Amino acid sequence: MAERLFGASIKRREDPRFIIGKGTYVDDVRVPGTTYAAFVRSPHAHARISRIEASAAKKLKGVLAVYTGKDLVAGGMKPIPTGWLIANMKIPAHYPLAVDRARYMGDAVAVVIAESPYVARDAAELVEVDYEPLPAVADPAKALERGAPAVHDEAPDNVCFRWQLGDKAATDKAFSGATKVVKQSFRNHRLIPNAIEPRSALASANPGTGEVTLWVTSQNPHVHRLIMAAFVLGLPEHKLRVISPDVGGGFGSKIFIYPEECVVTWASRTLSRPVKWTAERRESFLADAHGRDHYSDAEMALSADGRILGLRVKTRRISTARCSRAPTRHPQSTSK
């Protein structure tokens, strides 16, 4: 058996149904009575939300509801928690819909629920939002400069956390005794995810039992259920069933708990109707978690015969997981 596997080109068993169009993705799932969500997103990188006027959108035939961030908070929605905690981390409240300020271009400030996706999108364009643009900064290095605009009040210096790994004293000693020190600065540029299948979510609540089924493009459905139920929706975990069918690409971008799936689940429970949302491609570029964007300064300490005595790296990166978006700084040091 081993001889037939090692070094051989093995065909994937799951591929045939995909290449003939027989896969089942979230947007393929059909539930009777499904309604559709469309999000109103901020065109500003940083802006105070002064007013949201949705009367024209609500009058459009087929529109069932328009919700804002304040509506969700009043309805019991809690902030999305940070998934990976570090000591002394500053954690601003991250509600699924912005409540007072939009903090990135594409930040959702309202959602329209309608009988068809086309009506929902048309109605979303009728929602009027008065923004007060605020100073913004997109460069992680500039965000750390004195006087840079603060993304969150909880982090006035735009630093979410500082984290260190290694033996600083030993590393400093290695560098002080080194024959040669080599330095280099690197930029690991930002990446925008572009999966074949955009993110999608379909929530169907059963008003009789209080149970909710959520189909979602998730790489981690078990964590989705835990965090959404216990921390965001205030729902007993056994009342929420999360199904992740075929997922057309993720590469890490579909591992997070996103605002949209929280909103459609809350809306389904509120309206007692299934609610579906599927991102458009441009919407994905705006709202999916980006990656990388590291600024690193690296130093290597060497002996006279070329042995590596120590390595010291300081990295500044902008957090893009939509959980805590303030830039972060990771000084790392090690020696050997």
C-alpha cells in the first residue's frame, strides 16, 4: 500500500462533484421563506455617525426591516470578543454594526432585510447616513507617531498590545560581544483575501423551540457556535447549530467571527424568518479580514567565524482581524 502512495500522484476523492457543479455552498442552500440582508457601509476610513435616516428604505415594497447598531444593542447584541488574548491587551468594544463611529472603510453601519436580494440592495442605497469625517491613518508606522489620529479611545497611542518572546538579557549580551552585527528592515505587505466563494451566511430560527441553524462559510464552525452563542447572542450553545458545508477557499480569512453572520442570526430570531447574506466581490475586499502588513527591523549578531550568536526582531503590524483593529507592536528577541 505504501509503495502505491509515496511518490505517486493521488487523485482527490472530493473533486469530481466540484468540477461538475455538484458542490453545495452556503448560497446554494434554500430554505422556504428566506429573506435577504444588504449592509450599508461607511465610505470613510474614520467618521462619527451623526444620523441614520431609513424612512425611504422602509417604504420600499418588499422591505421588512432596517436595523442600526443601536437597534442591535437595544436588542441584546453583545460585542464580538477578541479570539486570541494577550496580557494587558486593550480590547475596544466591537459591535457587529458600528454604533457611534465607523473605523474603517466598509464598516457596516446598518442592515436592510427584504424579500429579495435585489430589493435589499436597492433599499440599502436609500438609507441616508450623516457622517462627520474624522482624521484617519492607514500606515502602521505613521499610526505610532506622536499625535497620530487614534482609532479607538481605549488605545490613544494606537497600540493594542506589546508582546515579547525570548531572553532579552542573553540577547543583549550576545550582541555586545559580537564581532559583526547585520541589520535589515523588511516590509511584508498587506494581503487582501480573494476566495473563489465569497463569505455567506444563512440563519434560520425556529420561534417554537428557540433553536437556530446557521449555515456559514467557516473554517472553524465549532468555535463559531461557542463564541456567537455564549458571547454575542446570549444564546445557550445547544440552541445554535452551525453548519459549514463546502467552502470555496479560505486560507485563514474565513476563520474569524464576522459581523455579518452575527447580524443575520440576530435578525432571523427577531423576525422569525430565515435571513441570508452573500458578499459581493467588492464587498469582500472591504469587509474580509486582511493579512500581513508587517514592518520588521531585524538584527543578527555574528561571531568572527560566522556563527550566529543572537537574533533580535522588532515587528509592528496593523491588526486586521476586525476584532481589535489598533496597530500592534511585537518586539522579539532570542539568542543561542
